[in-house]
Amino acid sequence: MSSTLGCIGLDVESLEELEPLLDRIGSTELSTTGSVATVAFADPSGSTVVIDLDKKGALSMIPTFRAPLGARLSQLVTGAGVSQADVTDDGETLTRMACDLLQQRHLPVDPDREWDAAVVTLGIEMEVHADAAAFEASDASRLGGAPDGPQFAIGSFMPVGMFGDDDMEPLGHLTGEVTASATHTHAATGQRFHTAEITSVGFDTTVCLAASDHPTAPPVGSVLAGHGYLVVDVPELWARRAGRPRRRLLRRA
């Protein structure tokens, strides 16, 4: 099981180990709200870390990947550090998800409006099945892994981070057939990771996988199934300012 950072080629043991890597990448300011700046540390591989910070240091950190738009979302809300959104199609709500929203400080005034979004799944606990038949024959296709449990359809989605009595998490259980995949190497660490495109209920998502868990990229036609952290980017929500380089932002004064 990989960490979320490991899924984008930044498998580190601590923030102290991460800071010099981010300094090496450099950053660009995306937006400012009051005294809080949002900056992105974007590696040429597509691996990106987005940080909200004030004068004292980092307030939040979200690992993600530069992914294409693939979802329509509405009813965006944020509470206790986790966001929620409806996945829609022509005004119809198909499902709801808990997620890390990059623009969590820039929520829309009109909650009913639909927005184009990119959804990234950091595949911390994912299995790769050779094809649909292999998936359907596996315990992973059954709820709870029980042989007689209900079977997941390929392309299914469950917002498991919204269930239970514990604090909400940006966690989902997804299954989907791989339509494209690629292997990337992080310029600052030399670590490899993979991306795979799949379609779930009402949205396309880019799944990021650590090469330490998955030595090769999932082939087209294989099936991914398992848990991942969901990160959402709604580019239109940025209160954008001129992109200014920023450095050494994790260190507190």
C-alpha cells in the first residue's frame, strides 16, 4: 500500500525530507485569498503538490497530477478540511463524492451551477486485473471480498470516505477498464509512477499508481479496482493572479 505522495513519485518519510525536493522544483502562485496564498509545485512529469500557506507556513497540502477534465460537478461544499461534490450529467445527479478540492478556498457563490473538473485518484490500494473476466472471477469484484457478496460492476464507484462514524475522508472505491496508461519519472526524485485513465459512474478519472506497488503500467484493457484518494481540480474557480515564482514556503518563521 503506497502513500498518496508515493503515487506521484514523491515517496518520502517526512515533511523534512519533502521540503528540499519541493524547493528544487520551485513553485508558482495560483491564487491569494486574504492572507493565504495557494501555490503549486509542478514537476515536468505532471506530478504536482498544491499548498495553501500563510506567513507562518503551510496550512494544507494536496498531492495531485496534471490531468484532463473529465467530470461535471455541482453542490461544492467544504467542511473540516474535506470537500463534497455531486457528479452530474445534464442536471441529473449520478453520485456524490468526498474529495480534496484544490480550490477549497474559492467555493462558488451559486451551488447549483455545474463546473468542468479534473478528477485524480491517488491509487493507494489498487489491484490490476488482466481483463474483465479476471476481475469478475476475483474476490476484488465482490463487496467486502466475500465470495457470495454482491458483485461490483466494472465502472462502479462508492464514496466510502463518506460512510461510517469517523471523520469524512476523500476516499472512494472504484473499478474501471483502462483506456490509456503511461509511465512517468519524477525529475526531482527519479522515482517512477504510472497513470491510467478509467471511467467510473459519470466521470473519467486519472489514476496514479506508485511503481513500488505496480512495477509496470496497467495495460489498456485491464481492470483497476480498489481504494484511492480523490483530488478534484475546478480550474474556473481560481481567483487567479499573475503567476509569481515562490520558494521555501514550507518553513515556518
